Amino acid sequence: MDEIKDIDPKNIFSDFEHVGFQATNLGKAVKLIERMRKEKATIFLTFTANMVASGLRGIFADMCRRKLIDVVITTGGSLDHDLIRTEKPYLLGDFDMDDKELHEKGVNRIGNILVPNDRYEFLEKKIQPLFEKLYSKNKIVSPSEIAKAIGESVSDKNSFLYWCAKNNIPVFSPGITDSAIGLQVYFFKQKRKDFGIDVTGDMQQLASLALNAEKTGGMILGGGISKHHAIGVNILRGGMDYAVYVTSSPEWDGSLSGAKTKEAVSWGKIKESASHITVNGDATIVFPLMYSKLKV
Amino acid sequence: MDEIKDIDPKNIFSDFEHVGFQATNLGKAVKLIERMRKEKATIFLTFTANMVASGLRGIFADMCRRKLIDVVITTGGSLDHDLIRTEKPYLLGDFDMDDKELHEKGVNRIGNILVPNDRYEFLEKKIQPLFEKLYSKNKIVSPSEIAKAIGESVSDKNSFLYWCAKNNIPVFSPGITDSAIGLQVYFFKQKRKDFGIDVTGDMQQLASLALNAEKTGGMILGGGISKHHAIGVNILRGGMDYAVYVTSSPEWDGSLSGAKTKEAVSWGKIKESASHITVNGDATIVFPLMYSKLKV
Amino acid sequence: MDEIKDIDPKNIFSDFEHVGFQATNLGKAVKLIERMRKEKATIFLTFTANMVASGLRGIFADMCRRKLIDVVITTGGSLDHDLIRTEKPYLLGDFDMDDKELHEKGVNRIGNILVPNDRYEFLEKKIQPLFEKLYSKNKIVSPSEIAKAIGESVSDKNSFLYWCAKNNIPVFSPGITDSAIGLQVYFFKQKRKDFGIDVTGDMQQLASLALNAEKTGGMILGGGISKHHAIGVNILRGGMDYAVYVTSSPEWDGSLSGAKTKEAVSWGKIKESASHITVNGDATIVFPLMYSKLKV
Amino acid sequence: MDEIKDIDPKNIFSDFEHVGFQATNLGKAVKLIERMRKEKATIFLTFTANMVASGLRGIFADMCRRKLIDVVITTGGSLDHDLIRTEKPYLLGDFDMDDKELHEKGVNRIGNILVPNDRYEFLEKKIQPLFEKLYSKNKIVSPSEIAKAIGESVSDKNSFLYWCAKNNIPVFSPGITDSAIGLQVYFFKQKRKDFGIDVTGDMQQLASLALNAEKTGGMILGGGISKHHAIGVNILRGGMDYAVYVTSSPEWDGSLSGAKTKEAVSWGKIKESASHITVNGDATIVFPLMYSKLKV
């Protein structure tokens, strides 16, 4: 049996797997991702919108640039933030700010990140012509088409949508209307009543990606619809071969967001034979550390 | 300033607001819901799918039966579970069960709740004719139409969809395809390629509900897309007048699921003048206790 | 296998064990405590100081009055709060108050509970004569002797120390000096340099209680030294026969506070054959609900 | 106002303060510790026993070796683990192991760290002669004397007790008897009935350290008695000047373990003018990352 090893102060991360507790899980996660890559698994990356509001966006963009992943599944809010931040920075605030005061100043808060209202005006100005363009071709579009259109319209190298568009990495967003983009669709439909988003339009492509892969892996950051959608589609092929979850949610409420990888095994969303690990902590700390240690 | 009061063992819940910590927040939440009702606010109830797999379903159904709430926003999984449980019970397991063994036996786990595979066969048998019927009228449907069709097809008095259909309470599900129903749509589309779900189809109705209300209130159980969709639409009217969150997620990761009510004030999703409270804990304990104390 | 049952709105808590998630665990905990009592187990009750600052104090006092438990293990802070609250109420504040402002006003905050500085002046006035009295008999005292002396000096029926003294329930506090009482000891020692607290003085009595019991049970609210001390002493007898934990701490950091009952089985702190359950949530909600359902 | 910056994949940790969420707090914590050091604050380091069972022990030892900190406050269990691990390694297990099976094999579990029973036999063999030696000089000893005696008896360079003894860094342990060492004291007292541990014996020294310091700082890892004791003694001087907490406990239950630094400001345990930050996450990930970035 392996021994717990004291951290070597001169080489702090050299053997994180033998530190114990979540350091162990982080160490295992790094190895798992390296294996996914080595075995050329089709890798599903999922994340929540707040992460795109944070500096993690730079890592997501880099992963898409390097084609380290094959599929992105995320929420509508991720598209909002990625698009806005191509030109307009978000600001660093504090979790304990006075929210009434912020509201009076027209500043929206996401934890300790601030988004002034003019960012959403910028979003409106950018997205309405895109909708018009999409609409001129098809009255009913799919979420991935919207994501692609945005990616093609921007040039920021820190945008994951930019790199996904450039590198033909599909971006799925099954709950896309629950976002500022959704609100813009509502406004757009005031004049173009027959514009619509058919969320079933992406199903075939997503299913094919799972079905045609020899192996699949998941890098699942946070919970919600993005997490579930990635593991859910893998039911079609008998489950993922590799899965890494990073979560801050507890398991004890039976929520999907807090469920560990092992729960997904019962469903066939992750294979019985799969290697999988759950790392508990905030993705803004856990994931950069994992990424910095990856040899891929 | 109010004093902390020792609980009276003969009348344990008589003054929960003065107990301190989350008991205080629960006590405040009960009063807030009573005020929402008294002032005839349009009330948005949101919950996550795992809660419908639990006994909370009985309370949700009762609230819809009594028309205590006006709008339901939830995930596709909630429709799955509500439909299946009209005829097939779920089973009580354990969080620490062997998931490989469960998978071999064809049993799916949600925390400590078990769903044998035949439940999903039942779902298939029920939902495919429903899709056929919907399709015969419209090739493109909205999530609320699916929810309504299910509600009209069942007779279980513990089904919230049954009561919503009967009492004309709309059920919105912006991420509906991320569910077993979504998987059934995928199968259905193999033969009916032009069937689709336009998630923008419910926007006008949802927006009108928010815009036309004199006051609005939220009873937001758990996080994810359902939580955000309810507060998000209230931006259109300058925010909810009342909001109660019940959550088990931490605030410190900047996630929407863990965000407290006050964060929504900065966005105008909850009004500056609103009364609002966040209760931390598992909804299966917190919400029944709240419901038992409600005088409405 | 048992089925999940929808909550009956007319009888909400009638079958909490079949609700799922933490409601199930709470339902099991109630039954476990009933069995402990039925089998006349020696019951160890532990709690943290913040709980004595809250309204839970009323339940603790009631349990000691009714002799439902046999041993109390808690922190020094619990003695502080119990003594002060015999005459001086604590106040209800808010988690988000301005702590600088509070400090300027001389008000100390425990979550949403406020303790004005004069409460600690009252503590000083009460405890110094008690120390003098104890010192006159023995220069070195044990924590349980201090707890007993406090209990004998007060007459508040909501004080657990009052009832413990009256009913000969020992109160152990192995970390007693880490508290306001500890600070008072520091001041007392300025004049009585040879006054001391021998924490090993209580060992024999505590060990005997564990060793002489036919069965033992634990009601462990919160974590820390009190939790560990109760299960730790039970190693001497091969473990507790019953254990109920109520906790808000996560398991994933390997902390004792977040450790579930099953971890204690590996140590022989809880027996392999024991019945035991961990309920996740805030004790101010979970424990009153458990207590209200107990048939003992 | 500062902007959120996307992480630069080539230099991932270069500007963690501008990443958002807990990365921001971690970035701030690093700077705070650098300032504590620069201003020659007397630094209190506290940690919980499970951390000494993990690889963090290597960092604690290094900090004591380099005299980066001035005072250690920890639990009895930390002394247990530090002593045992000078000669006997702990093993890497898994959170989900079968605890009954482990118990039958005589293996104790701390999260995913395993401690076979023979480790405690080793502890007994080492500690009894130490007690005998201490007893021969004084029948009543203080916790810091025990810690020092252990430190002087070992030669492992990864032992924090070794370096504390060598570098005259006092180790306080106000709850020392709640540990395996405490159990050994119980056995020792069977023959030496007048042996005792006076926990007030360390008070004067600890108080002097706080009172005589020009500035003080806290590096508070985890919660419990160690956390509180460090901030508690700083009341005597009007509070710490700097404080960094690393915690995995929630704030909402009003517990000391989950309390943020700001709560301590109301008490005068941290100064109104102090710089302080709370980082949420598992110390095995958060603290090595902080330590690796420290320029001191």
C-alpha cells in the first residue's frame, strides 16, 4: 500500500497524489487527464458561466486553441461573458459589497466579480445583428449555431468561442435561453416572431460524437445542466471511460451538482471500468493548479 | 433589538425567528411566504429534479392543487420523475451503495434514492405516444406544452404536473432536453426528423407573467437553471418583491447556485426594496418544516 | 426494498425516513435515539458553544432536566454562554453586519447572534468569586468541577449547567481554557499564581462512565474537541453502540468535524455492530425537528 | 477599479489576485503573509490534527525550520501524528473504504489516510518514558512542556515538533488530552496518580507573546480550538494585525470553524485596521499553493 509522503518544500507539487485528502484527488485527476489524452479519448469539457466571468476563461481558451478537448458543453451565461469580455473587461469587487448600492450604480455582481450595465448594452449591440444574420438563413437555429456565430465574429485570443469556431470544436448549450442572450432573443422576437431556437437541433451531432468515439473522457467543472448533459449523452455508448469532476457542492442533498463520479456509474453515464475522480474545491484554485501540472 | 429566545420544549417552533443561525432564516422565510400570499404576489416556484425523486413531490403537488403558487420552473428531470412516479415507485437506498453492483442490477442511484431501469422503459412507453400526439398538431413544440401534455395524461394526485395542468399553472423548463425526456426526443426524432422543441416558444408567456404581476415572489429550492430562470425573467419588471432561497451550495465559488438573495439585488432580479432570505440546508428537511408552519 | 413516499401534506413528518436524502437520515436518527433510550444506553451529548448562544440552549436544558442524557461534553465557550444567559439575554443580529461598527459599539458577533461587552463584565463578576471559592478548597481543579460550581450557582431553568448540577450529570470540557472563562482564569492567576486546571482530573470519571455502561450512545451535535472526546473515550469499551451525528462540515477535507459515523467504526470509537447515522445540516433546524419527533 | 484578468497559460499563477472567486482570496493571502513577515509580526500558525497526518506536515516542519512563524497552536492529535510519523509512515487509502473491514484489520481511517494500530503501539512505547521523565521533574506539567519533550526526543527533519524544540518555537495545545497522548496519560496515571496536566500553565507565556509583540499575524488553517485559541489570546492586545484563514466549513451555522475573519473584528480578536482574508477550500490544496508562491 502506498505511503503518505510529506511535501518536499523544494518541490511542492512533485507527488501530490501522496499528500492525502483533496491533494490526492487533484494528483489523480492530473494523471487521469494525461491518460485521456494519451488514449485519444474524445474529451467533453464542461463549465459554468461564473467561471467564464473569472480568469479561468484564459485556460479554457488555451485548451480550445491547443485542441486539448473535443466538445464544450456550457450554459448561455458562458456565451454572454465570453462575448462581452472580448472587448469589455469585468471588474474585481468583493463578496460583501452592498448590493443595493451596486444596483443604484448599475453594477451587477457575480461573487466578487462586477459587471457594469454597459457590458450588457455592448452585448445587445453585438448580438442583435448576429441574430439577424442567422435568421436570414434559418428561422429556427440551434444553440451550437449561435455559439459558432459568436465565435466567428470575435478576434480575442482569450475567447474560448473564438478558438472553438476556429478549431471546429462544437459548443453545446442546451439551456441557452436562460441567459442575457436569451433575453436578447426575447427582444429580437418582438420583431421576428418566427425566430426560434430548437434545442433538439444539436442532439444528433452530440450523440454522434459520443457514439463514434473509441473512448470518451469528461472534464466536468462545476455542476448544473452542463455537467449532466455531458455525462447524460454518454449513456448512449455505455458511459465515459474517464471522468474528472471539480465541485464545490455537497453530495448529501442528492443533487446532480454534488454527486460524485461513482453515482454516475450506476447510471451507465460513466463506465464500471472507468477511471474517475472527484476533486472538491473552487475551480479557480483547483483547475489552474491541475492545468499547470498537466504534461500533455 | 430583538433577543435570542431559548426554545420552549413544549412549543418548539413557536418562535423560530429568535433561535439564531438558520432557524432564524427559516422563521423569516415562513413569514415572507405568508406575506407573498397575502399581497397576492405572482409566485414562482422552482426546484431541481432530485427533489421530485424525493418525497417533496407530495408537497409540490399539494401547493399546485391549492394554487398557492402561480408558475413552476424546473428541469427536464423533474418531468421524468413526476411522470414515472405516477405509476412506478422509487426505492430507498443509501448514499454509500456499490455503484458498480447497482449498475449490474440495472438500478440507477440519485443520492440515497434508487430508480430501477424499468422505470425508464415505462417512461418511454408513456412519452412516445404523447410526442406523436403533440407532433400531429405541431412539429415544433415548447417545453411548457410537453409539461402540460404529461399533466393531462396522468391521474396521480401526488403529481405536480397533474395539478398544474388541471389548475392552469404553467410549467417552464428551459433546459428540458437535458433529461430522459430529452433522450426520448432523440429517439423520436429518428423517425420524425422535423420534430423539435423551440425553447423560445415559452418566452412571451413567461415574460407576460412577470410584467403583468403587481407583485412577484420566488420560492427557489436549490440552484441551477431553474433558479436563475425565475429571477432572470424578473429583470423585466425591476425584480421580485419577495424571494426565499433554500440552498445547500456555498457562496464562495461565485456560482449562481450558491449565490444569496442579496447578489440578485445588484442585478435587479430582486428589488432593492424587496424582502428576501436565504436558508441554508437540505430542502428535504428545510422545506417540509417551512410548509408545516405556513399559515396560508 | 422500501419505497420513497410522497410527503402527506396533512401529516408532514409521519414518515420522514421514506422521503429521501437528509430527511431519511433525520428520520433514522429519531428512531436511533429512541432505541438508545429504550435500551438504557449511557448517552453522551456533545455540542459546540455557538449552539448554547442560540435557542438550542432551551432544548439542552430540557434534556438535562428530563435526564434524557447521562454525560455532557462541550467547550469552554458553552459554559460562558450558559452562565451569561442565566441573566443577560443575547441579541438577534445578522450575518452581514458591519463588524467594525459592531466593534466600535462594543458588540461581539457569533453568526447572527450578538453579545454586547457588558455580558462579559457580568461573567467576570460571577466567575471570580466562584474561582475564589474553588481555590479555597483546592488549588488545582478539574473542568467538570468548574462546570458544576457554575451550575450550582445559578437558578435559571433554561440553563443546562443548572440541570446538570441538580441531576448529577457530569459536564466535561477538556479544552475549557479556550474561552472567556479561560481568560478569567488568566486574570485570577495574576493574584493566585498556584491556581490551576488539571484536565486529567476528569479522565477517571469519564473513562468509568464508558467502561461501566452496558451500552453507550452518542448525540453529537457539531464537531471539534467535544465530538472527538465523546467518541474517543468509547475506544476503551470497544466503541459506542449507537451514534447520531449532526454536522454542517464536509467530509472531503479529512477533518474530524466532517467525518461521518462510519469513519469512527474503523477506530473502534463506534462498534462494527452499532447503529449510526450522520445528518447534514444546521443543528438549529435539524435538532429541534428531531427533538419534536422523539417519543421518549 | 481593478480588472479581472484571464489567466496566462504560460504563467498561470502570475496574477492570481485578479482571477476572481477563491483564487483572488488566495492571491491576497500570499501578499498578506509576505507583509506579516516584512513587518516582523509575531506569527501564530494553527492547524488541525488531520493536516499533520497528511503531507502538509512537510511544510509545517519547513516553516518551523526557517522560523517563518513564532508560535504554533494545535490539537493533541497533531502531536500524536507528528511523533508517530517520525518513524512509522501513514498509508494512502480511500474515503469510501469499508470501515468494518478496516476495523477488523486493525486499521484506522482519517479521510483517505490510514493508520494501522501498530502506530499507536509505537506511540505508547515512545511516550510513556517521556511522561516518566517529565514526572520525575514535575508532577504537574503544561501542554507546551509535553510538546517540547517530544520534539527533543526525535530527529526526523520532517517533524514540526523537532524544529519547534530546536528553534524555541512554543507549541501550545490547550485541548491536549483529547488525543492518543491523552489516552496514554490516562494509562500513565494508573500508576502515577498524581501526574497531571495544568492547561493554565501555558497561559502566561502565550499571553506575553501576544502582549509583547509590536504586530501579530495569524495563519489559521482549519477550525476548532486551535483557531479560536490563536485569535482569542489576541484580544489581550486589541487584535491581530494580519490574519489569513483557510477553511472548508460554512459560515451559516454560526460556528467558530466557519466564521470568516470579519467576525473576529467585532470581538477585537482581529483589529479594525487589520488586513485579513478567508480562503475557502481544502488546506492540502490551498496551503501548498500559497506556500509555493510566498516570497519570504
